[in-house]
Amino acid sequence: MKVKEKYNIKDENTFYKHVNKTHKWSELTIVIIFVLYLLVFAYPQSFRFYYVMGAIAIFYSFRALMEWRYKKQSNNYRINILNAAFFLFLASIGKVSSLLY
């Protein structure tokens, strides 16, 4: 990937390591809130593709923020910002297409 080469980001083949316990529990809370939201408020007939893409964008945005604040020297937050932007783009395409049809 060009971004990894440009910013000298090492490719780790291990599971993701959180920067601290607050980060770990906050990400878990975000996932639980989203799952509960889907179960309680989003009925199957009103389930939208952009809900999931938006939730993933929020997840990656939070991860980028935590890495930027506590692990800035690794530059991994740049990859998470790109991931969040990509999923936000997909969510916006999903929202626009749902308005058209």
C-alpha cells in the first residue's frame, strides 16, 4: 500500500492491540450500543445498509482518535482515518441511493 510506504507503517500480522484499557472498553461499548440499536430500533423491513457503514465509520474514527492521542509515533491512525472515510463514503452512497429508489 502506498500510504504504508509513505509514512513507514509496519505491517503487523497479529491481532489488533488496543492502546489502553479505556480504548478497549470504549470500543466494546460502541459495538454493544450498535448491536442493541439494530435489535431494538431497526426492524428488518427498515434495515438500511448505511446504518452499518456509518457504525463502522464511527468505530474506525474512534480508533483513529485513540491512536492519534496515545500512539502517534506509529502512524497507524492514518490508516484508520482512511478506513473511516471509506466507510463514510459507502454510507453516503447508500443513503443517496435509498433516496432515489
